Amino acid sequence: MSTGDKIENTGDEVNGEVKESAGKAVGNERLEAEGRADRVKGDLKQAGEHVKDAFKR
């Protein structure tokens, strides 16, 4: 997995966590759901990269 991909995926996860927390803090369910979706997207991309790395070995 390239370092750039790792950083991008981690960025998606962090942005999702921030959005989710902000949504909870202000009571905005839509923002909270967007944050959850971004976090999950980052997690899935990260898992896909790990699978690719496993096959490279």
C-alpha cells in the first residue's frame, strides 16, 4: 500500500469522525450520517489496500 493511499484513507476516516461528532454536537442528523458514511468509506478503502498487500507477498 502506498503511503499516499494510507494518508488519504486515514484522512477520510478522520474527516468522518469530525463530521459525525459535529453532527451529534449540534443535533444535525444529516451531518452525523455523512460523517459515519465517510468514516466507513475510509475503513473499507483501507481494508481493500490490506487485501492487495496480502496478495503482493
